[in-house]
Amino acid sequence: MKNIKIIYLAGGCFWGTEGYFKRIKGIKKTLVGYANGISDETNYESVARTDHAETVKIYYDFSRISLTEILLHYFRIIDPKSINRQ
């Protein structure tokens, strides 16, 4: 995939974050998952106990959208001072 880069973003609920980014031109693909917990595995029911953050893996075409633009979108939808992994 030429011109494709990847960034992982945690922004609270991954379904909302993924839905937002899917609508932006230059975003090619998104996947949801969990990151940075205290165990190797987690799921929706145990995420609070495993301390993982809900995360979106974003594939983007850097010839159509810059990392700066992606981060500007990101900071529109999250509160960087939130204690819940945003």
C-alpha cells in the first residue's frame, strides 16, 4: 500500500473514535482494539480490570492527509486532561 502510514489513537470509546475517523478523506482503514494494559489479553467485559485503553489503529494516505491534520481532528474529539485514557 503506497503512501500508507499507521497511527494508533486512544480516545475513550473506540467505536466513536473509529466512526469519526472513518469519515475523513485520506483515512483508508481503521481497526479497533486494546492497548497498554497489565495483561496480554482483554475484552469488553474485562477491560476495566486489565487497565487497557480502547484504541483505534488508523491507516492513512499521507499524500492526502498529514499527521498534523489527523492530530488536529483527534484533539477536537478528546479531552487530553481526562483520567479515562483520552
